[in-house]
Amino acid sequence: MSFLALPLLLAFLTPATAVSSSTLLLARSHSMTPNAGAPLTAWAAAVAAQSAADTARITSMLTVITPAPTLSKSKPKPQNPKGKANPAVPIAPGRQILSIPNYVARAGLGTPPQPLLVAIDPSNDAAWVPCSACAGCVVPASSASFSPTQSSTYRTVPCGSPQCALVPSTPSCPAGVGSSCGFNLTYAASAFQAVLGQDSLSLDSNVVSSYTFGCLRVVTGNSVPLQGLIGFGRGPLSFLSQTKNTYGSVFSYCLPNYRSSNFSGSLKLGPIGQPKRIKTTPLLTNPHRPSLYYVNMVGIRVGSKAVQIPQSALAFDPDTGSGTIVDAGTMFTRLAPPVYAAVRDAFRARVRAPVAAPLGGFDTCYNVSVSVPTVTFVFAGGVAVTLPEENVMIHSSSGGVECLAMAAAPAAGVNAALNVLASMQQQNHRVLFDVANGRVGFSRELCTV
């Protein structure tokens, strides 16, 4: 699995006022005139920008269709002799801190640890950080770059090593075996050059020695999330794979509401300390896209009524990529066109209010107060995840318009039949990824402060 396209929003998403659902605002950039549009227009522009970013991300997730190499297929045995849960890693919405849609965590890299903010991405395999002297790296003021020379434990990964063979593109080794392993990569509308390195990585007090990551050296374009990123996918260079003997290929997160400004969410590592009563559904594997977390969604309810959906639109097919994935880097849930059409129509019928003009890429909006029904995703194994209003609707910055926060996937192409359960629909839920036992779990958990 390659590095995934996570285009940064050109519009900065600022914290919202207290409303019952997520609210998105747009802070005007210096290039905009003082009266550049009413708040509603600005809100619609911000949501449209994020919708376009979601589309690009989903497209990139399905671009690579060849199996990734694996280091080992043995079942991990986590090392935790004291039987205690690992410290939870605080996470926060990145939109206020770095103007990105991802959730971020505080990390330390090197010896002594150099503080960084990193995006947590469950659909990405690898990690990268901006390194000092990087040409084209514009590191956000709230983050920092990594200086390898200031770390006593940093070392480059040599060409010819097993790790070098796992980079997401052909390794660059002009000096031959033993020289530093480099690689070039195109990322959305950008490209970068990086050197593969290893150093001590800490997430809160969870320390991983000799963690392999890309050290950015040259960046062109503005699509690369320059604050750094850690991939929690299932590929050989992901956090999950590199730490499987420590955390047993198990993690979970609770995502706070996007309007939160606190690190009130949490990332839990390892099997100990995970919810015991969480309901789980089987984790599916797509051999062509082995990093993604596929699950079998078998139905959707609006209110208490099941939506009539063709089962073919929900079916998992590894050859075509169709099915349902859980992803925290996409902001708004995307459903295959026939699935979305059925859910939208059932939602409108239940609300029974005039539908306003589409805004920001959403076609089911209201400019009057409405009673919002729950939406329930039903998965194999009898697992039902019921979403309250905060996971279903978004409100304009002025509070005058609210829209169903879901959209149709592209009508054509490789990702037309893919359903993506995105971060807004996951917020204030504990989502468990237990790769070792082949399951994904969901439980309601309030983590917004």
C-alpha cells in the first residue's frame, strides 16, 4: 500500500460554537477580501473543499491494486509481562492545530526525544516526518521538524536491507548496497524525496526503539502533510507491523468531536485495556489492498426502519475493491451511489420537511428546524452501530442550515462501489482494530471535552 493522498484543506477549519452537531467554519486567508462572502457561503466552500479532499483520498486508497510484501504471517505475541494496559495516547482533531482533517497525537522522536505532532492514519502503511534542511518543507508553527544530527540513536537504513525492500516505491540506491536507502514518491499533486531512517519513537510513554520511517529531504507542491504521519494500516512498514511483538497487532481509538480543541480522545495500544463488552464484526482482507480495514456491512436503518438496499451494493469483492472500509482520514462517510440514494430517500421521507438547495457538496439540507432520526449501520455478526444527531448532521457556521453529513461515492471508476465509514460518523465511539484475532469492534464512548 502506498502513501495515501491526504490533500490539505486550502480553507482553514476553525472551532465552532456550541451546537448539537459538528459545525464547520472557514477562516478567511490573507488573500481574501474583507467581505469575501457571507458565513454561509464560506461554510459551503469549506465543506466543498473537504469533500473534494475526501474524494481524492478515497481514489488514492484504491489506486494501488497489487499485494504488498509482508514480513511475517505468524500470529503476534505481545510482550507485557506485568499484564498492565499500556498508557493511552491522547489525540485531538487536527483541524484547529494544523488545519488538516486528520486526528493528531504528540510524539517524540530520537534521543533525547524531539517533540512532534503526527497524524494518525489507519489506512496508511508507513511513516514520515519533516527533517531539518528539508528543501520545500513548510513545517507548521505548532509542530516542528526532526534533526537527525541531534539524536544519538538515529541511523539511516542501508540499501540491501529488508526494510529498504519494503519502501512504497523502488528504492533509490545509486551508490549500491550499504549506502543510505532513499526513495521518491508522488503524493497527490506533490512529490517528495526521503531517506529511510530508524530511531526511537515515543507516543506518550509508549516507546518503540528502532522505528523505521521516512525522513523528508525534498518536497515539491503543497499536498504533503508536513507535520508528519504515522500509518496504522496492515502493511509491513506500518506501526502495527513494526510493533506486533509489543502490542500484538491491536489498537483502538476514540475520536472527539471536530469542534473540540482538546487532546481528549485516546489511542489505546495492545490487547490489555480494551473494552471487554465491545461488539465485534469480522475483519476482512482484500489481497489487492491489504492495508485497508474491510468489514461486512449488511444493512442500514434510518430510525427503526431498514433501508431497502441491493445487497450487491454492499457485498465485499476483493477483485473489484467493493465493500465497506473503516477509515479515520476521510471526514464524511461516502456510500456507493445506490446505497446513498436509498439512505438519502429514506432520511428525507422520515424528516418530512422541505429540502433546501444543496450546499458544500451535500444534497440533503434543511433551513428549518427538523427532528433528526438516528442512522444505524448493521454489520455481520449482529453488530449494530446507531448514530445520534451529532454523527449524522453538520450545521452551517451561522446555524441556519443543517445537512446530512454523508455523500455518494464517485459514480464511476474503481472506487464507485466502495463504502467508507469516515471519522465524523465514528466520533465519540471506541473503534477497535484487533488484527490478531480478525475483528473490528464498536462501542459508544464520550471522549469530547
